[in-house]
Amino acid sequence: MSYKLPIGNWVAAGVDWLEHNDHGLFDKIGKVIDASTGLIESGLAFIPFWLLALIFIGIGYWRLGWKFALFCAASFLLIANMGFANQTVVTLALIFSATLISLTLGIPLGIWAGRNDSAEAVIRPILDFMQTMPAFVYLIPAAMFFGLGRVPGVIATVIFAMPPVVRLTSLGIRQVNKEQVEAGIAFGCTPTQLLFKVQIPSAMANLFAGINQTIMMALSMVIIASMVGAGGLGNDVLSSISRLDIGLGFESGLGVVLLAIMLDRITESFGVKRPVR
């Protein structure tokens, strides 16, 4: 076939048009995201690292018992010993900011898709595109619209991390027992009451699973987002690659792994019933 569709040119032209006709919209969005992320980072930085560790240890003991609490203590001691305390705080701020935006947008979309077949038919292929497009590609338009720094990192992370919570929220709503829904309608529930008193409580396990997956994907993406200056542990990972420093690469990667395990186990525990101890 001699003719090639100029898809890349169309996309580039669309991005250029948005860049030149946004009338300050992206600047306003960037300022809001930068301010919120900076506020979260300042709040976490204000807390001494040992107190942040105690918070994780306390939650770990509450949700998963003394063994996991001991693991959290050892993890934070190791992270501090390797000199990654400040980078860990920055990474947590980026994760929390991106996750908050993802949940704010994703949960309502998931509820809408779960209750409306037409919405599901439109949203599902968009989610497929968001999840399968290589993560590095999101950094290009994000950097063009918002410059370098944590804002494009958060934007790219939101795009990459939001699909799981939308999918699992929609799945949870659709898997609610039909008898429960019919009983709610029979007792005179309005659509809003049916949603908040029947469907959402019944879908909480899926909802927390979506939150867990969103946090995990956000963590993986903020490491990649260091390429546009997002900061955090990703900077050390990127630096180790550019300098071929296997020691720094292993240490920074180990910090990411420990943080991922703690966040994964803690958030996962909220989606299941705890055994009586």
C-alpha cells in the first residue's frame, strides 16, 4: 500500500492547535495542580520522617497485624539509612495528588458507566486506549502543555492510573445483586438513594480494589515522570541509568519496592474483612 494515513501529523496538528488556542486554560489547570501537589508535599514534609514512619506502622498494625508493622518499621529504617527520606516524601506527595485527581474523576465515571450501557460503550474503548498506550507517550503532550516539573508528571500519571478505578467501579455497580436493587426500588428508593444505600455499599470491595490498583499504577508512573522533572525517587532511578551506577539503581529501586509493598498491602486491606484477632 503506497498511501499512508498521516495519523501522526493529525495528532501533532491537533496538539499545536490546542497549545495556541487554549486561552490560558492549561496555565490555570497547571497552577491548580501545582498548588495542590505543593500543599500535599509541604504537609508531608512538615511531618518528621520518623512520625510519618510511625503513621504507616500504626496503620499497618491496625489493618494487618504486628508482622506487617515490623516490616513497615524495617522498611522506613532502610529507606532513611540509604538517604532517600526526602525523595520518598516527594514521591508520596506525587502519588497522593495523582490518586486524588484520578479518584475524583474516575469514581463518578465508573458509576455512570456501571448504570448506563451507552456510557459504558463509549468509555470502555477510551480506557483501553489510556491503558495500552505506552506511558512515555503521555509525557510528550504533558510537557508541551505544562512545561517541565511536577505538573506534567501528575497529569501523565492521572491519565495512566485512572482506568482501573473506572473499570472496577463500573464492574462493582453492575455486579450488585439484582434482588437487592429490586428490593430497594420496591421500598421506594429514589435513584440517588438506590446508588448510595444499595449499589455503592455492595460494590465497596471492587471500589477499594480499584483504588489499590490506581495507587500502584500511580507509583509506577511517577517514577517514569521523573523524565520531565517530577522529582522524587524517580530522579535517583533516572540518574543511575544515565550514569550506569548499578549501586544507586538498586538502592533507589529497592526504596520504590518497599514503598510499593507498604501502599499495596495497606490499601488492599481496606477492601477485605479483617479476621478477628
